[in-house]
Amino acid sequence: MLKPAPYAMPIEKALFYGGWIFTALVLLFLIAPILAIVPLSFNAEPYFTYPMPGLSLRWYEDFFGNERWTGALFLSIKLAITVTIVSTALGTMAALGLSRAHLPARSVILGILLLPMIVPVIVVAVAVFMSFGYFGLIGTFTGLALAHTALATPFVVIAVTSTLTNFDWSLQRAAQGLGAAPVTVFRRVILPLILPGVISGALFAFVTSFDEVVVALFLSSAEQRTLPKQMFSGIREMISPTITAAATVQVILSICLLIGVELLRRRSERLRGIT
Amino acid sequence: MTETVATAPGLPWQFAAAERRGHLRAAVLILPLLLFVVVTFAAPVIYLLSRAIYDPSVAQTLPTTLQALQNWDGKDLPDEATYAALVADFKKVAETNSAALVGKRLNYEISGVRSKVIAAANKATEMTAPPYKDQLIALDKMWGDRLIWAKIKQAGRSYTDFYLLRSLDLERNVDNNIVPVAKSQAVYINVLLRTFYISALVTLITLALAYPVAFMLAHAPERLANLLLIFILVPFWTSLLVRTTAWFVLLQDNGPVNNLIQFLHLSDGPFKLIFSRFGTVTAMVHIQLPFTLLPIYGVMKGISPSYMRAARSLGGGPLYSFFRVYLPLTLPGIGAGCLLTFILCLGYYITPALVGGASDQMVSGVIASAMNQENNWGKASALSLILLFATFVLFFIYNRIVGIDKVKLG
């Protein structure tokens, strides 16, 4: 429908073309800020100004060469991988349990499991800061990993649960009837079918931890810098132009993840025969 | 066949047993995560909320004073025995920082008393003989005012409504009645109203931008719509901090947006874009737009075009058909998108902190500074309680009309 309907009145034609102009402007508003930061990361001068006097890779050199940034990147990756493994395992198990028909109190349990997604993140940060202190978890990797895992699990539960809707449980019974042990049934029958959901849940968990800044600000020690925390202080304290390079790297990473999730979603729909 | 069933009297029981085993297996699968979330998440949040109404610092430090104050009528100054009890309590906690904690707590109620309480506690160790009443009043005439004693008595209750009242700009006066606080201290209602106002404003702007775009995309050819959706999904997947960083860079006084304004000769001097309400709202609209747009788009995709055709062929004009037929059909999407955006906006912290004005913070920012700058856990907890309450009420509504497990992940 790139042309107005044949019976359209003049006012409709005007609205139609006006609508496309409006759409173009809004999409520009959405994408432009993210794209505008990319060229600035190649600016030779430490200013956020167009036109740029010259090009250089100095901010990327700083990002990949300065221990402050590389250490932060490394810590964030390590943290996100830990969180991904733990939350994917816990979340997948819970989603399998929740998928059982006629489970008593299902909605209450689901409500509790999804709480970390609902509670405003500042409340989470203050809460873990107040209570983790009693267990010596402030400023530790374990403390950060526990808090991030709690924040990430709801996304795994949702992603896996959505692949389990319309799941054909007779496949499980068939495997059992043919003599497979429960572990084999899970590994050879259920897991391959829900794998797209598990992986996309894992990607969400990774992103949740990798992008999380508020809990990290409260819970981590001065030397413990995650990448978002380093970016936050890069903006707040020194306005280092390296933030443009860091932002560009993260934009590229999120585009890769978006492509990954989209491919998985299509594969999942194909596997379940939706399309 | 009938015989086997007839000779198996336990069949219903076997069914029930199998059902129970199934439930048990499900429970075993769910339990690890449930325990994890309760221990690492729910318990800390409940502890935080308890701090909003529980503060034992005065009760623990001044037990005998509070006992002596129990029979005090509150009209005149307390008797000599009460002053003696206070001195005794202060002597007991000498060498610790308990008196400083009492001073800090009372300072929330009467500003400037912290140092006076600490001074009195230090002096108390040197006081050996009565009359303590005269000695304390001689030290500072504050001790000769019944206000401080009324406040000690109020703060002596471990379960206190002080922090919650303060979050609503109320306090208990010297006679223990709830009254509004002085105008100069009344800031929190403003913070809460500002939070709601900014959230509502952002929600309305995202709706105004999202609705036409969702409409055009939902009625465009499939391939074009999928291509254009990338423009919405890439920002959606980019982290909040990165997008806030982008706006932080763009809105600088010498940043690209001001470059553009001057290039187009719209204005001579640079506009003050960053560290203002404008900065906060612009960045928040940018971040929340996909959250409002995607549910509306999803609903519009499901509306059969024959409804509009029917309305038109029955003689409805384009606008009439739109408002009477199409718009009502999209209301569920509007409700879901707007409610989600509004709820998420209430909790914004990073964006107002980085691109907003220092005096224009939302409630999350005030909670953060209560923790980081003032170290006032009671205040942070009380404001968290209010924020959480508002969030829960709205999510309850959201759950009713959308279903929380149907939150779109992208």
C-alpha cells in the first residue's frame, strides 16, 4: 500500500503522504543520535563538534589500549558470561517447571519470578547495597554477579516460556515410552526444540548484565569498574571523548545481538511450524 | 477391557498419584530459581522497605531516657530524673559513635542539633553530680526547650512514621500531631509530582510520535515494514547508557545539534539544551519510543482491513471511519504501550542524572543522593516505598489488560 487507496479522497491523499513524511522524520529521530556518535569517535580533536577538523583513531587507541577501559571491558565480559550461564540454567529449569499444565499457584510463582523486571532499578540497587553489606558482598565479583543474575532471570523465563507455548508434550511421552531416561529425553528431544528460546534468553541475560549501570554504581568498589560504570564516570567526571569510541563499539555489539535474536526467532518459528 | 478397569479399584488414586508426581517434578524445577530470587532479590527489597518504618538508633542508645520520658506530659520541661537519665545514657555510650547517630537522627527533625547533641554527650562524661538539668541547659539552651524532648520521645519509637511522613512533606509537631512541614523544607511532593509530570509528558509525546508511524508501517508492504522496523529495533537494542551518552554528546553547547541550528541560521547564540528539562525529556522520548510503538504496531497488524473498507463503503468519511472504527480497535495497543512507557519512566535515574538539570531530578535521583550524599537510609527507603507502590499499582493494571508474561522482548 505505497499508494493511497483508489477510492481515497483528497484529504486522505494528503494524510497519506504527510504520514510518510512524518514517519521518515520520526525514524530519523530514532536512528540519527546513534549514527551521529559514530563519526565523532573518529574525530582528531577532543571536541564533540561538526565539522570535524581531521580523522584519527586516537579514541579507539585509548579504548583498546588504556588499562582503565580494557580492564572495564574485560570485567564486564567476565561478569556477563557468569550471569548468562547461571541465569540461563536457573531460568530454563523454572520455565520447564512452569509449563506444566494445571500447576497450582502458577501465576503467583510467575509473579515472584518476574519481580526483578518490574521493580525500578534504583530500588534494587539501594536494596542490595543495604543488605549485601551484612554478608561482605559489597565490592566483590560475587555480589555483582548475584545481583545481575537476579535481574537477568526474568528475561530467560519469558524467552523460554514463549518457546514452550504450543509445545507438543506428546513428543516427551513418546520418548519416555520408547525407554529414554529423563535426562536423555531432555537432552535429545526437549532441548533441541526449545534451544532458540534458551539462546535468545541467554542473549537477553548477557545484555542485561553487560548494559547494567545503576546496581554496579552502588555495589562495586572504586577499583571495580564495569564498562557501563566506566562510561558513566567518563561522562560525569572527565568528559573523555573515548566515550564516543566505547559507545560505537557497543552499538556494533548490539546490532550483532539483534541479528542473532532475529535469526533465532525465525528458526524457532520454523521449528514449531508457526510459519 | 472393562474387567481390567473393574479390577483396578485404585485407578483414580493412581491418576492422582501421577498428577502429584508431575507437580512435584515441576516444583523441583522451579524451586532453585524461586529460592534464588527470594534470597538475592525479594529479601533485600523487603529489608529496604522495612527501613522506611524501622529506625532503632535512638531507642538503642537512650533506653533509660525514653523510659523516664514515658510519664512526661509534654507540657512543661521534663523533671531532673529525665535529665539525669540522659546523662547516664550518654556516659554509657561514650567512646562509641552512638551519640552521633542520635544527633544525626534528631538533625533530620530540627536542623543544626547534631553538633549540640554530640557536644552534650561529650560534656556528659565530665558531669559527676546533679543538678544535671541546669548543667545541660547551661551548656545549650536547646535542652531547656520542650521541642527537643518531644522529638527524642517521637524518635525513640523504633517503628516510626517519620520518614514516610517526610516523603509527603508532613511531620509530627511538638504535640505529636501531623502537620505540613515548613515551606522551605517541603520538597518531596514536588519531586513526586515532577516525576509523574515528566513521565506523563514523555508518554504523551511518544504516543503522538508512535501512533502515526505504527499506522504507516502496519499498512505498508511487509518487506518495506520489516526494513523500516530496523530503525526502531536498533535503538531498542542499544543500551540505555549508550543512547544517553549519544544525547549527552549531541546536546552540548557546542555539540552537533547546536552546530545544526547555527548552520541553518535559526539562532545566533547556542541554545541551552543539555542539563535542562528539555534534555531529559528528549532523551527519554528517544529511549521510550520503541516501547510505546511496538505494542501499538502489533495490535494494528492484527486488524483486518475489511473493517475500514466496510466503514467506508457504508458511507463513513475517512476521519469519521477512523475515529469510530479504527481508533477504538487500537485502544488495547495504546493502553499497553503507554502504560509500559509510563511505568518505566517513573524509575528513570541515569538519563536525568546525565542530561537533566541538577535541580530537576526525578524521584530515583533523589533516592540516589539520599544514599550517596546524605547517607540517610530512612529517607531513601521511604521514597523507594512510594516509588515501588506506584509501580506495583500500575503493573497490576497492566497485568489485567495485557498480561505481564506477554511483555514484548523485541
